[in-house]
Amino acid sequence: MTQTTDLLTAAPPPAARKPRATPRSRHPYRTALSTARARTGLVLVGLVVLAGLLAPLLAGHGPTDQSGQSLAGPGTPGHLLGTDDLGRDLLSRVLYGIRTDLGIIAVAVPAGAALGCLLALVAAAHPVADTVVQRVFDLLLAFPGLILALAVTAILGPGRIPVVLVIALAEVPVFGRLLRGGVLVQREREYVTAARVGGGSGSRVLVRHILPNAADPLVVQIAVSLTVAVFIEGAMSFLGVGVRPPQPTLGAVLSQSMPYLAQAPQFAAGPLITVTALVLGLSLIAEALNREIRR
Amino acid sequence: MTAQELLEVRDLGVEFTAPDGSPLRAVRGVSFTLRRGETLAVVGESGSGKSTTALALNRMLPGTGHITGGTVRLEGRDLATADDAELRAVRGARIGMVFQDPMTALNPVLTAGRHIDEVLRAHGNRDKAARRARTVELLDRVGIPDPHRRADDYPHQFSGGQRQRILIATALAAEPDILLADEPTTALDATVQDQILTLLGDLNRETGTALVLITHNMGVVARACERVLVMYGGTVVEDGPTAEVLTRPRHPYTAGLLAAVPRLATPSGTRLTGIPGSPPDLTLLGDGCAFADRCTLVEDRCRNATPPLARVTGDVRVACLPAAGRTEPLPAPAPPARIDRPAPGAVVLEADGLTKTYGGRGARKRGVPALDGVSLTLAEGETLGIVGESGSGKSTLARVLAHAHTADGGTLRLRGEDVTRPSRRALHAVRRQVQMVFQDPYASLNPRMTVGEIVAEPLIAFGIGDRDARRERVAELLVLAGLDPAVAGRHPRSFSGGQRQRIGIARALAPAPSVLICDEPVSALDVSVQAQIVGLLTDLQRDLGLSLVFIAHDLAVVRQVSHRIAVMHRGRIVETGTADEVCDRPRDPYTRALLAAAPEPVPPAARPERVEKTRALA
Amino acid sequence: MRSYLLRRLPSALLVLVAASFVIFTILRLVPGDPATALAGPDADAATVAAIRERLGLDAPLLSQYAHWIGSLLKGDLGPSYAIGGQTADLIGDGLGATTELTVAALLFVIVLGTAFGVLGATSRSRWLTGAVRVVTTAALAVPPFVSGVLLVLVFAVALPVLPPGGRVAFLTAPDLAAQYLVLPALCLALPSAAVLGRYLKDGIERGLAEDYIRTATAAGIPPRRLLWRHTLPNALPPVVTLLGMQVGNLLGGAVLVEAIFAWPGLGQLAEQGLQRRDYPVVQDLLLLLVAVFVLVQLLTDLVYAWLDPRIRWE
């Protein structure tokens, strides 16, 4: 709106408009990820992910092996973090728990995001499709997530699949609405008109011009959604409708430790620190990306 | 007349910190004085430091901006070192400010009256009824009809011109000694601009409030101010009475700027005069005259020492080393050159009774047609100028002609073939023929793509050439548009406005079209750069035999480049004719109003009708 | 404004109807037959068949659906299958408890969120903005079931000032009820308050950079007024939308918080109903929650329109 006149004012020209010494400008994501904030986040997430991937190498015990010594403190020989109420090695339960969690969120979030984006693209095609898709999003948002979780588990029985399904369903409207909004905004921009006048077909304009510019908030949202996914998994375990025991998940180990929080706080410490590190890392990355994109 | 010094600025310096940490010296060593009741224009192009100077006066610098040195004395009190409380007492009460864009400068959730009320309240008026009375009085004074009722309306219920009036009322509410207006009319149409300038002049005379008017428009300077300060590269290059500076510029930049302003009287087919090169990069400025690189009269000493602002005669001060010793007036600019181009040929594009109404979401928008039966023809090698104010439908017309939008009714023929509602395949063929250059060089380039990708995009879309052929063609197109082919790998954000417009032109030329629709291609550019882009377009027309539709709101530019002109008003063409005919002998009253409102960079004394006007007001 | 509401009403109704179909279908997909569950493991086929007939489960699905909607519209929710008592009473009790919890949580969200947002955006003390950052980050990084247990440990076990769980109806003894309410409401509110705080902080920071704030600053409006009267009213409409969405999160999160604090609300009822295949209770309860959410969205739209004169005057 003000861009025309913007040029003529002498309000400080942002450096972006000046020819910089660097001939090729860096991608904003790279700039974002090289900030101290994002680096801390990447290190935190990287450590947790690595620990999960290397679980079979790092853990001295199977995650379900019982040693007979329950609620042992940290530093007990053979059990670095101690044992849980059933005498299972906590370190190995946390490490394998990360593995299970990663397996769930790495499938559920992209699946939900993909489905949401697909619906948003359908909505972009035609006004009628738009109305239908928007009502679908409204419907999905209207169901309280955890009650939906209870219902889905009642149908499918406890296990990995319902957890993945619940997380994915929760993410569909989030990503769908974001992308729909982004496409609507970008579609009115002048460079899109220019691309159409330049002979670009509908699909080419969408893929080459609109989507790359509408995708920024989605990237931030992925980081946010991964943290939400960790919480949903934990809450479902806590409510007893998560992954079937004895398979460990971060949420399962954590909720299992809750009754012993007063008498054996070290039980909760391992999984809690891991969850916090993962979530904190992801939010730091999201925040750094968000700042760079908004500039 | 006892002139009294009100504001004295000495050696003001302002610096911004670029995101990479390097300093950017936006204002360097600026000194001037403002007398009580005086009208002073600060004129310059983008990056000249004129707005930054204005904002520094009451310390309103945005972001990382800070004053690095100098003093700003308001009746002896230095504002550059004043504390927050002191500044708050000055802002509004001693120095009122009006900003450029009336669309964003008013708070959307506050009523017009509340804006004024807040200022009165902030400066100590505790009586609610008195504030209300004063609010209505102020709105009435700035020309808001029915102020009692309108005081309770929200900004979105006013037109752009009315909003600017409300802003002026807000700025004057606490009766300041100085009114700082930063490009107050840039976002407005010429006729509204004229009204606002008249209002500012009247208020200055009535209340004795000194007016500092920041502008890029020499016409506005001539129209509204007694004295002018010309800025370039963060420094004042010339300071003197408007009549003197406009008729006898001492600084080569002032002279160049004046020569670059298109005059209404210049006949059709005349080249615009520009200043070669582009404004300086403030991060790279060292010693020496900032204008040296673009100056035709440059001497060795200009590059080594920063010229001081020195008095040459009477009231005129100039920052130019050679100017101090120069007794002759500056050499007159080269006489305007003719545009050499062949006469127009057969009709290429023909529109008949085009209509277009946007299906607005709000009830307000529905029903008002953007195009209401527009008919026109465009011949081979011809330039058709289309002039109109905002909302006249000229941009819609451009989009319909370029098939970015489809017309609701009427017919559009390309070389005799009906292309109003083409099939998908026919549309593709039409678009190869008809291309478009956009107004906004920032918004019309995809920020995610490199220049090479942007220019190659139509080649890929039309399936022209293979990878290597395309790369060659892109280089060729960039050269054609006056750019170094090596820039293909860079992103648009690292280019200036003029350079970006060249990229847009290269893109439009990619499919080798025969018709180019230019929608306000120079409206966003500085005058000194505008001539380069217009020159490029006319050269391309000559070399490639293009037919041009040239849309603008500035009649003077349109007259110079066009063979014929069509004047648009409220979705209709109210007058067409040869360019000279329309400008010299306008038939439609709207055309006459447009011509009368166009601000010309000629001092008031030289314009008889203006003298009459001021006399009538006095 | 009325036309604005009327335009939104059809889509809200559409969502409700679609939701009723989905709910009905979901429950029919749950394996296990309520009649078998009700009859007990030793019952013979005839008994089960009799129960099926009594509950109307032998009718075609479509007529079962019609019957459900029909009796809903008549206001007759009928008896529950398995939990015992009238469905309306069960849901009424649960609704009272859950409403109490979510409304209290919403108040916490608004108060804490506003405090986080305003302090984070405007405080000049690095220490204070740092503290706000740490608190909001922690509220988002610690899972609610952990923060709930931590709250209990600190305020009910270590410093026994508040009860660890349970509920006293608000209307019978407000002061005692408030004591029981604080911890679960706080636990439920924390993540949403952090989200709101960050959002508001962004909104204020963006608002302070607007042209009209520059105009107001140049006119000498004092900073405090600039924030509360000029910036905040513009930042509010999107915040209201966010708050409306957060109500959905609160209703969902209530299930978890009710489990932690033994709060006898709708979440507990849903869990019980699903376990015992009590169709009427779960059906009505889910539809009620969806209806509440849809209603809140409508209200949010209204408040949005009321806050933004550009829509109010359309």
C-alpha cells in the first residue's frame, strides 16, 4: 500500500535495499539458523535425537528387562539413572522412549501437515471447494483433542496407530488454515499477476511463485507442532490410552513416575529433562525462524 | 518584517546501524535556521536524508537511528540533548508533525475527534467539553464538512484527502510554533494535493505557524514555500529563497533536478532529461562531494574535500567548491532532444466498450464499475498515454488489456481477432504478444527468485529455447534493459528501484511481445531516474517496433512520451486526442482540472494565475 | 453487525450437524456391543436380545440417529445405559464442574497472558523481560501433566496450603471451592497463558511500530497512554480470536487436568462412558462440547467485530 511512496521518503533505507558486498544473498532460513538462539535449539534437539537413534548402543539393558531392584537411585552400578518402580533400567527406558516418540511424531506431524496442506490447495482451487474445506477444518477444530483421543482409542484399541492418528488429525486444520491464509495473501501480490501475464500456467504459478512465499509460517509451525505432538503423546500415555505398555515412550515413563514424585524424584528427572530439552530446543528454533521471517 | 530565529540547527549528524553492524550516515553536517512564521521546503530524492533530518528535529528517529552530533536549538533550548519529559512537552505543543501516508497515519480504532482530543488532553486541557468544542472548531477549520457529526466517525469513513486534513488538525491542535510536514501530499492525487497545499498556506498565514515541508517534488516547493533547502546524500547542497533557487540554481544537482522535472509545456515526442547514474550508497560515502560521481562539471578537488555550505550571494548558500568562484550562471541544460521514432502504423490492439466490476465482499464495493465502457485503439509503434487519478480505473484497464483480468463486457481485438475471452491456448498466444510492466518495482518481483530466474520465467512458460539458449537470451535481455548480465545470480532485494524496474522490463520483453502495457512504470521512481526508464522504453519502442500503452498520473511525463493521450475518470475515457492537443486545448472540464492542479517547478511570480489566487485570498 | 452474525450462523449450524454425524458414526465403530456389556458375561442370547430391543439398538442405524436427534431437540436425553441415572443429570453435573474449571482457567489465561504480553513487550528492565521469557518458555516446555503434579507437590505436599484434588461445588461454599479450584485451573491455564502472552507481545511490538503510533508520539501523547489507549485496542481483535481457539484447547486439556486432580467433570464422564459403551452419555456429551466450541467461536467473531470499527460499521 505504501510501497510506492515509500521509495521517495528518506526514512532510513533498510540495508536490504542497498547493494551489499556479498553478491549472493543468503537464504533467510540459513541466517535464522545461524543465530545463537537457533544454534542452542539445534544442539538440544540434535542431542536428544542422537541419543534416541543410538539407544541400542548407549543402553546397557533392554527397556523392558527387570532387574529386581526397584526405584534405585541414580548412579547405582549398572543403572546410570537408576531404575523404575518395576526395576527396569531408567536410562534405557528413556533412550528407547525417545525412539518411540520420534517414530510417532516424525510420522504424525508430517502426515497431518501434508493432509492439511493438500486440503488448503484444494480450497485454493475453487470458492465452493474453499467453503467445504473450511467447514472440514472447523469440524476438526471443534472436537476437543483429548476426548477425540479417548474415542479413537476406544475404536482401535491402545497402540501406536491411534496416537499417530490423533496427532495427525489435530495438525490438519492448523497447517491447512495457515497455508490457505498464506495462499490467499500471496495470490493478490503483484508478482503473481506478473507471473500470470508472463504466461505461467495455474499450476506453475502456484508451485513456483505462491507456495515458496506462503511456506514460511509452515516451517515455523512444524517446529511448534512437533512440541505439541510430544505433549499429546504424553497426555495419552497419562490417560492410559497411549502406546501399549511395556513399550516405553517419554510420556509413559514420565506419567509412570508421577505417583513416586515425592519419594523418588530422580525417577521423573530423566524423562522430564529429556522432554524439556526437546521441547525447548524446538521452540528456540521456531522462535529464531519466526524472527527472521518477520523482518 | 522583524524576522526572529525560532529553530537553529547546527552540524546535525544522524547515523543508522545496518543489520550487519556497519554504520550508515544518513545525515551529515546539516545546518539551517527557521524563522518564526516562515515556510521552508526541504527537497531531495530518496536517500537524501530529508525525512531523517525532519524526524531528528524532535528526536523521532526510528529503529537504530541516533543523533551523532550537532545541536537543534528551539529558542535556545537544545533538543538533541533534551530528556524524555522535555521532548514530550515539545512534541505536539511546539513542533507538530504531519506524515506522508494518511491511510496508515490515523489510528483505525479511534474516531477523528478522539485523535484531536488525545492531543489536547496530553497537553493539559482537562475540560472535556472545552476539548470537544475545540475539536469541532479544528475539524471545521481544516475543511471537514459537518464537523459535529464527522468528529465521531472512524478514519476508514473518510477519503484520503480528508484524512490528511484530520492529521493536519491533530498536528495543529496544541498550537505549535512549527508544523513539520513530511511528504504530506505524496500519497494524494494532484487535485487533492493542490487543496491540501492551499490549506497549509492559509494556516501558515492565519496562525503564524512556521511550515517545514519535506518533499521530493519541485512543483510542491514552488507552490508552497518561500525558502528551499536542497538535500543530496545526507547533506544540504543549496539553501536560498525559492524564487532564486528555482530560476538561478547554483549547485549542479539542483540544476539537474530542475531540468529533470517534466514540464507540461514540453511538446510530445521530447526526450526527458535525467541525471546519469544513481543516488549514492550512504554506507560507502567518504570524503568529497556526494554528487561528484554524477556531476558533469566535476573537478578534481570535488572528490577530495567535502564542500562546505558557503554563502555565494545574498541569501543563497551552496555546498559546491566550483560554485563559489563561478560568476556565470550554470550552463543551461542541453536543449531537449526529439525522440526519433517511426510514425505509427496499422491498428494492433482495439478495445470496444470494455466493462469490469469487481465483485467486492463489502456491500460498499459492489456496483461501482472500475471500467464503464472503455474504447480505445493502439497502433503499431504508437505510444498511447493514459492519464487519471487513483480510482479512475486506469490500472484495471491495464490489467484487462494484458489479460491479467477478464473484462465483464465489451470486446478486445488483437490484430482483428477477438481475444476478449480467449480459450486457454489462445490466451497463451495472446500473452506472448501482450506483456506488462508494473508500477511497483518492489512488489512485482518474486523475492525468492534470482534475477536470472525471474527473466527466464516467461521463456520457460512459453517453452522458448532449451536451457543454454535461455541463459543466453536472459543475458541478452538484461543488456537490452541496460543491466550487467552478471547480475543474473542476485536476488531483487539488492537492487535500487530503477534497477528493479529494468528487471521488470527485461522480463516483459522476454517472449518478444509486440505490445507492452506499462502501468505507472515510473511513478515509484525518483525524477532523476525516471528519465532513464522512460528513455529506455522509447528506445526499445524504436528498436523493437513496440506498441506502448503508457499509464501515469503525471500529465507532463505522459505528454512527452505519448503520441496520443486518453484521460480517464471514474471508469470512463472522458477525452482522447493527440498528446499536444489534449494538453494545450483540453475540452473536458476534468482534463482542465487535472492540468490546473499539476504543480510546476516555477516560482509563483512567474505564474500569473497563481498571483491572482494569492491576491484573492489576502 | 447483525448481518455479520447472520452470515456466520449457517456455517456454525452446518458444523454442528456434521459433528453429530461424526459422533454417531464414531460410537457405532467402537467394537463391543453395549447390550452385551450391560447384560454381563454370563447372560444368554435371549437376555442380550431383550436388552438390545429395550435400548432400541435393533433399529436401523439411520432411525437410531433420527431418534437421537429427535429426542435431543425435544430436550429429552433419556436414561444412560450403563452408568446409571438420567443422562441429563450426569451431563449437567459434569458440565457444572468443567465450566467452573475452564472459566477459572480462562480468567488465569487472560490475566497472566496480558501480564506476560505487556511486560514482555514494554518493560525496560532486562531482568523483568528475561523473567517473563523464562516463565513463558517453561510453561510451554513442561507437559501439563507434569506441571500439575509439580503444583500438587509444592502447594499441597511441601507447603500444605491447598488441597491436592477433589472439588467442592462453587455455589455451596465459594471460599472452600476456590481453594480446590486454584491448582487445577492454574495447571490448565499455564500453556494457554504463555501462548497468549507471546502473541500479545508480538502484537504490541508490531503495533508500536505502526505509522499511527508515530503520529501520536509526535503529538506528545505520553507513553503509558500510547500503550493502553492507542496500541492495545489495535492488538486486541486478533488476540480475541486466539483466545477463542484457546477455549477449545482448555476444554480438551480439561480431560487431563480432571484426571490429575480428581475433578468430577465432563472429561471423567467421557472416559467412563467410553469404557462402558454408554452411547447416550458419550454422544450427548461430545455434541455438547462441540456446540460450546462453536458458540464460543461465534462469540469471538462478535467481539472481534465490536472491537474493530472497520467491521462494526460495515
